[in-house]
Amino acid sequence: MKDIGRMPPQNLEAEQSVLGSLLIDKNAITKIADGLIPEEFYKDGHRIIYEHMLALYEDKEPIDVLSLTARLEERKLLEAVGGRTYLIDLTNAVPTASNVVYYARIVRKKATLRKLIETAADIEQMGYDEGSEVDALLDQAESKLFGISQGFLKPEFIPIKNLLTEAFDRIDDLHKEKGKLRGVPTGFNDLDKRLAGLQKSDLIILASRPSVGKTSLALDIARQVAVRQKVPVAIFSLEMSKEQLIDRMLCAQAGASLWKLRTGNLSDRETYGTESDFSKIGHAMGTLSEAAIFIDDTPMANVMEIRTKARRLQSEHGLGLIVLDYLQLMEGRYGTSNPDNRVQVVSEISRGLKSIARELNVPLMALSQLSRQVESRPMAIPKLADLRESGSIEQDADVVMFIYREEMYKKETSRPHIADILIQKHRNGPTGTVSLFFDEETVREKVEAENHGVKIVMSGNQEVLQVEINPALSREEQEKYLKETFNEAIKKVQHLMAEKMMALQ
């Protein structure tokens, strides 16, 4: 119901005070010219006066009653604003120009309220347009409101001395607590050493070919961030259902077999002193129930939906990390995927995700597929050019990491169960490779895997086959790894003997 005859928000005294301040102080214009525009004045005459004050400022002409009168008179606008007498009255509206910024802020506030009323009326009319898509209308409505808020909350210059003070405090804290990370710890020491944790406002791309383990790694990081660091995490899963994610996180937390869980074959009795699967799952449930992990499994989401939900979550619970699985399953604006120009759509999505990370000031980890061209290379080691459907993903991202598992391309590998995390772009730090041990049974990466593998070493003047196992693994895990690598070790011996025999022939 419209309020007929109700006056829109305005403050004519504040408008007069702004204009009067500009007329009595030649430097006052520099304090407000970048933040106050003519359209924000309610009275038409005031808008015209301010518009021509700005023109004088741009022309490097003095702003006073004489110059302003001449300019308005030339354009036959002097009488429309109240004449020379009104301009003189403006100079008497304020005793000093020292409060011009305060007066300008009042003018802007009232103008913003008027824009809000006008936008609300526009949105009301949009609501009656039953022929339009609801998603498109919601996006337009949010864009209009967001535009108003961004216009009112314009960022201002910050003196470097203020920034340096903050920087010194931050550097001093890091110096006092050596080893402390600036970002959110991932739970993997070697990865954290490379990245210094996941940094606020960063867009982090984690990419691989299908079934290599990117969802497992992303969920591992999300789980450890929420459980160990007590940091709220939002997970947007466009590929898997919330039930599938819960199964994976439970098994990863418990160290139980995902396949056994899905087939109902979890053990309910202790064997050889080890805890039963059901007991492990029960403890994992208790741990995860206290973690601030929030899951949204809406398929085919777009940037607008993710931004809106993330904003709401941040305001209600706080937010320290966003995980999105995965980028290529997202839609473009207005619920369309635009198959004819998918590259443009993905570019729009990657820019949108980066803007969400910056707006909410949290790291956003987006999973991404790689193009099939990576399979055409002998060892299929990913490169930045392999990011599927858009080069802008590489440009927008602050960190790009690939997952590579040699065992998927080389049957007789000396590095089974090893997932190499290839950091190929790091805007503010080093690149390089971090190796993790990937347990497919419990769908989790566990510990750094530098000490895993089978290799030939020299012992005196003899060649010895050496199986290396990361000592950080539990005894059960070490035994399991030994069994799995035994056949590989035999093959290595056979291959070595064949080479020796051929050399003797």
C-alpha cells in the first residue's frame, strides 16, 4: 500500500550547509567531490548549484558567489536556483566549512533512503510480472539492493601509516610465534608450509581429472578446519548428496572403510585388540556433531545463490572457509548454462566466486575439472592450460593446485597410494609439490608421504631392494602398506634380474 502525500526523506538544511561550506572555503570541495554526486541533492536548485560547482572545480576555476553567479547566468539558470540573493544566503547558512564532510554524509544518507524507496517500488512492479523467471527477478532485485549498499558504503583511501601499523602488529605476532600460520591451517603440515594456510579473500582452485581424489582432499581439509581449528565451514556440493558427503566424512574421521559402510559390513566386535568399526563411527559422529560444518547440496546453483547463502551463514554463525564442489556444475546467471558459450559462462562464474571470497573475506576453495587434453600426454601431469572451459579460472585464482597420482597412469609404480599436490600458481608465495598418502578405503589423505616407496639402494658393493614407509603411520597402516607393496617389490626384483641376465648375454 503506497503512502500518498508522504514526504520522501530529505534534509534541506544539510544541503544548504554543504553548498555554503563550498562557497566560503575553496578547499572544501576536495573533501567531498569523490563521494557526493549532484543527483543526491533533493532540491533541484541545490542539485544544479552543486553540479556547476563541480564543473568550476574541474575547470580549476574558483568556487565563490561571483564565479558561480556568472556561470549560472550564462546558462540562464540563475533565476531557477533562486538568484544571486540565494547564493549569498547560502554563505550565511554555516559559520565554518569544517563540518562539510558531516553535512555531505547526511545528504547522502537521505538520498540512499530515497533510492531504497524507489527500488522497493521497482521490485514490487517486478513481482507482478508473472512472465519472468523467478531466479532472474531475484537476481535483479538483489543486484539493485546490492548496488545501493555499495554506493552508500564507498571505500575510502586509507593512510599508509595506518596500514603499516597493522602490518607491523601482524609481522610482530608472527615473529613471536614462529610457525604460526597467517591463514587457516589445512591440517597437512607440508601443504601449510607452502601456502602459510588458506588466506582470507583467496580463491583457491583444486583441480584434477575425475576420480583422482579432489573431493576427498577438499572434504579432509574442510573437516580438519572445522574439527581442529573450530572454524565454521560452508560446503556447497553440486555433485554429491549430503548423505554421500556425511558417509565420506564419517569414514575419514573414523578411519573406517567407506565400502563396508555402504554395504552394511562394518564390524561390531573388537578384533585383536582393535576397536570395532561401529565404535569408531560412533566416536566420529560425536566429534563431527560438534563441528561447525554446514552443507548445501543444491544442484545447479549459481553465483547469486551461493553468495546469498554464504552471506546469511556468515551473519548467523560466522564463516572461515567455503568449499565448492565443483565449478563446472554451476549455472550462469538467471539459471542458464548457455552451452553455446560455456567459456564465457565459466569466466563469469570464476569472477563471481572471487568476488564472494573478497566480499566475505574468507578463503573459497573451488574444485574444478581438467580438460581431456591432459590424458594425451604420456604421464598426464596437469598444467595450468588444462583447466577446463576457461582461461579466466587461472587468472582469477590466487592459488591453483592439481592432484596427480602416478599409479593411475603407470601400473608398475614405485609410489602407490601417493597423491602429489602440484601447486602451480601461488600469487603470494612459492609453488612446488607436496605429497600425501591417499587411503582409498577410508577416502582420506592422511600424512605427508615423503617416505613412501620402493627403490634400489647401495649397501656396500651390493644392490638392495628397500621399502620405505612413513614412520608417522600407525602399525596397522604400516602392515597394510607392506602387504600392498610386496607384489610390487617382487616385480622390481624380477625386472632387475632380467636386466642383469640380458647384460650378461
